Amino acid sequence: MGLPLGAAADLVAPGRSRGRHGNALQWHLGLAPHDADARLDWEDRIEIKLVSVWLRGGAVVCDKLKVCDLGVDPWHKLSNVLWVFADRLTRVVVASRSSCLRGDARRRLAVSWSLDPHFEQPDLFVEARERADGTAAPAYYLSARWLRGEGLLPAAGPGIFPFDSRWWGQTRQEHGREPLISVALDPGGQQRCRRCGGPIRFSAEVLAADGWAPAHHGMPMGAQCAPRGHVVVDGRRLLLPAEIPPEDMLDALEKRIAPDAVWRLSERIPEPDDHLHDVEP
């Protein structure tokens, strides 16, 4: 818990690719970041699914979730899952759950096959998303309702923030990349950027109310900060990892480390001598 995924996502995937933070999670766990394999992610025993969550009206919510491509068996992919939940704003891991698709859980999901996909809202359905080259990519998806109904979503707590999808989308469209995050240090709404030293201004009132606020980065701007939008988060509301020094976590969250210095979780956690499995490089 408390693992920031943004710096690793920049390392392993293009800036606007779908699923890039899931690729980063795979990389942090010592797995190949990109795979289209029908096998389960961890030794064909455990599927790893990253779910983005945020607060809406005091409740934790999420969006629909891609299970697998159309040519892959969704029942196998959902048979034994480690669900990893990351805050939508900060991309910091805030919770995890495990589930097995058997018994009543499997029967509840199997009802989807008898429902009209257009009018009866099945929990497992096929949807086609357009690729960058204009071709369609049909895949199986799970509804957010199913994750909530199965009790998999985490409760509201530290590290989960509200999310303004309209502001985020406009800022990302304007700059071509997701906004850079800074931890708010000054309750007065003004501070120096810890990446380049330039001034950052934000609304202290919005920060106090929501735990985050859009920010304006003034001149001078470093090469990393200039082409991006900016947002600040209340450091008191972050979920910090117990096993990693807080400063290392904050360096990764604010992306104050060079690409060749991005640390990998699997390299910082000792492996038991009797684990007896091969980890992909």
C-alpha cells in the first residue's frame, strides 16, 4: 500500500496509452509489463487487475474494467484474481482484495449471458474500443456495479481523493499528458516547485475542502514542468507505504527522479529462499 505508479508508467509505456498504470504495476511486481497472454499473470495462477477508484459523494466508486480481449476466456481470467486499487488522481495503490470465481459468485456473473446487452445491463459484456489506428478492439468488460456488489471495492479512507474528470480531461487534452502532481506544503496556497524551483499557486480553500486543487506553475519552469498541467494534493491525506522511506515515495509521486533511477518494488522486497519460482526480467 502507498506504491506510486506514475513514474514507472512513464518508464514502461507511452504517455497516452490505455492501461499504462497496469503495465507499471506488473513491472513493479517483477513481471513483464506488456503481455497479451491468455495465461494468468502470475505463473498462470493469479490474474492481477488494477482498478482506479475515487470518491464521489463520500463513497468509493470506479469505472467498468477490461477483463481480456475477445479471443481470451474471461472465466479463466477471473478465476483467481488479485485486485489492486489505485487512486484515480494520484495513481497511488490504496488497497487490494482477492477473489475466486466459483460457487455463488460464478453463478451470479453467469446470469450475464442471459441478459440483453443493450437493455438489461449485464455485469459481463463485450464492448469494442477504437484503437489509435482506427480499428476496433472488442474485449470483455466487467461493470463497476459487479465490483461493488461483490464487496471488492475498498472503503473510503486515506489516499482516496475526489476526482474531477472534466477538469482532468481538459487539462490532459490541452497539454497532451496527464498533469504533474506536487504535494502541497504551504497552507497559504503558494510554494516552490520541488522539481524546478518555480512558483506554484493554488487555492488553499479548494485544497482544504477536496484534498487536492488545480495549480498554476509560474516562471521559471523546468523542462519537465513546462509542457504539463499541474495539481497539488494534501500530503496529510496521502497513504504512505510502511516498507519504503516516505521521501522515496514522494520523489516518485512528484516524478523528481530520472528515468534510469526509477526504483522497482520487486527489487526492494526480499524474496524468501524457498519461493521456488522464476521471475521474468
